[in-house]
Amino acid sequence: MKNNNRQFMHQDHHASGMPFPLILLLDNVNNPANVGALLRLADALGVARLLLCGDTARPPNRRLSRTSRATDKMVSYDVFDDLDGAVVSVREQGYRWLHWRLRRRVSI
């Protein structure tokens, strides 16, 4: 009997080659596991890149890399000291701004 319950690995995923024109901006997401999970999601969806701002955990980080399953080496990201610099950069590139803010701390 063939076992179809297996974990897909990065090499099993075949992206279209064109990034989805979406940028995720992470501000003060200081849990490396959460950032790693978002990197995996960004890789799976073909997100163009991530912007890491403020106190957001960033590569190189062992826990982040383990959680992301090494997608931290595949997904493009830029680092900004603060949110304002990231927002200016995104607007200058012609992106529209949509944001979602959590009112309380949530672990994903």
C-alpha cells in the first residue's frame, strides 16, 4: 500500500517563475518561529518579497531557518530600521498600501 501522507519539501514546489506582486511588511514580529512560518507562506504563494522592520527577527537565526525550512534563503527580503522607511520605499515603487494590525499579541 502506497503512503501518500508525506511532507512536501521546497524542491517539490514548482513556482511559476513570476513573483506575485505582493510585499509583506513585518513590523516588530520578534518571534523567529513566526517569521519563519511567514517566510514559508511567502515562498508557497510566490510573494515578491518581505520587508522586515523594527524588532522583527531576521536571518541568520537558527530557529527562524529551521521553521522556514530554509526558505529564508529563497525568499527576497529587505531590512529597515523602522516602519516609516519601509512605507516610503513601498510607496515610491508604486505599490498600494493595505494593512492589517493585531490589537493584541498573537502567536501563530
